[in-house]
Amino acid sequence: MDLPRLGLGTMGIDDPAAIETAIDLGYRHLDTAQIYDNEAVVGEGIERSPIDREELTVATKLWVDRLGADAVSESVEASLERLGLDRVELLYVHRPRGEYDPEGTLPALAEVREDGLVGGVAVSNFEVSQLERFRDVLGRSPAANQVEYHPLFQPEDRLEHAREHGYPLVAYSPLSGGRVGDVEAVVAVAEKHDVSPEQASLAWLLAKGIYPIPKASSRAHLEANRAALDIALDAEDVARIDGVEREEELYPE
Ligand SMILES: NC(=O)c1ccc[n+]([C@@H]2O[C@H](COP(=O)([O-])OP(=O)(O)OC[C@H]3O[C@@H](n4cnc5c(N)ncnc54)[C@H](OP(=O)(O)O)[C@@H]3O)[C@@H](O)[C@H]2O)c1
């Protein structure tokens, strides 16, 4: 799958106009989830946009109480119904807990993929041992692993696993939930390039080959985040943010 370098996180977005604006500004990867309760909002934004559906990568996530082998197919169909789409490009296991059972859930997801409802079976919040289990059960890597990754939380082992097996690591909360402005190293890199700390954080992730999905609701933020695609950090900048020692995990398991 050719995943766009920068996507849009939609958690908390409840206005289709924000989705429409994002697509208008060039966003081609939209990330939602059953638990965000906004699949219909995302679908409405897509519907309003003149951009061809084929140009978009739409991702949703099955919540932990809908991961039983018997529940998966119906649950995916319900998501598609809310989105108003006949397929999604990425379908995630949101978290490996609740009804998640690798031997039951994963073959059921593979079947939904074979039926054409889903482009790729992906995972979120998976540890390396759980990624290895996925590979054992399905005989291939997930289409993506989406994890919390930002200057204040850098799970290196997940990045290494993604690089080794050649699938994208998608970074959620890439702006530390809007807090990167108080991280000294990020501010220093931002000042050097005359950009905002949020843009510096995204440029750092992009330079590392990670796929960030910042959430933004205003046109100004949506635009500013897209502009991060044009910021080239050097190795010293990347190393400086890599070296941030303060750790704040926003979504501990
Ligand atoms: N898989 C999972 O378990 C999981 C968990 C959490 C999140 N996620 C995904 O990751 C996405 C992003 O994570 P997140 O929402 O936690 O946090 P985030 O993207 O790190 O930060 C979002 C916050 O930053 C603000 N912001 C955006 N662009 C900005 C800019 N250029 N300058 C200043 N502030 C800016 C936003 O404000 P405005 O809204 O006002 O623009 C919002 O308050 C979610 O929407 C969701 O799709 C996945």
C-alpha cells in the first residue's frame, strides 16, 4: 500500500466541513475509529468533497468489544454503512485486548479482506511480541502498526520492527496531543528553521520515515501541518529530538 506521508487524525472532529477542508488542502489519508463516534462525519466530508474516492486512503478501527471471530464481519459492515463507503483501505484492530484473540480475530479479518471490504488488515497499540504473533497466524506483516509516537514518547522497538519488515509505522498524537511547544529540543529545532514546534515535530517524524496523523480542526492548523512536508531537517536536528529524555505517554495501556 502506498500510504500518504501525512494523514489526518479525526478523533474529536464532529464537523464534516473540517474533513472537506482537509481534503481540499491535500490530505489523502483520513483516520477514524468506531470509538470516535464520527465515522458518519468523516463519510459526510468525503461525500461533499469533489476529490475522487480512489484518491483517498480511509482507515477505521474495530473497537475491543467487536473483535470476536463471529462479530468482525458484521462490525465492519456497520462501519462501512456509517462511512457511506463500500470499502476502507485500512482496517485496524484498535487495541489487542477485550475480545481480541489472535487465532480467531485475525483469520476473520483476513476473510473480510478477501471479500474486498478492506484493503489491508492493520493493527494499533501492538507490542513486538503481538506483532510477531500476527505474523505467525497470518503469514505476513500487518498493513500498518499505529502507535503513540512523538517527542515525549518514542517506542524505538516498534519503529525497528516496522523498518525490518517493511510496513508503515503510523504515529498517533504526533504533536504530543498539542504539547510539543513546551519541549525545549523541539522549540530549538523549530527556531532554527523558523517554523512552529508542531511543524518541527511533524518534520522530525517524516525525516524518520514515520507516517504522522496529526489531528487539526481549523484551516490554519490543517494548513500549517501540511506545510511540514516541505521542511527538511538535518541529521543533527533529528538527533536532538531523538535525545529528548522527558517521557509522557498519553495513552498507556
Ligand atoms: N490508535 C489509537 O489508539 C489512537 C489514540 C489516540 C489518537 N489516535 C489518532 O491520532 C490522531 C491524533 O492524535 P491526538 O488527537 O491525540 O493528538 P495530536 O494530533 O498530537 O494533537 C492534536 C491537538 O493539537 C492541536 N493542533 C493541531 N495542529 C496544530 C498546529 N499546527 N499548531 C498548534 N496546535 C495544533 C489540535 O488543535 P485543533 O483541533 O484546535 O486544531 C489538537 O488540540 C487522533 O485524532 C486519532 O486519529 C489514535
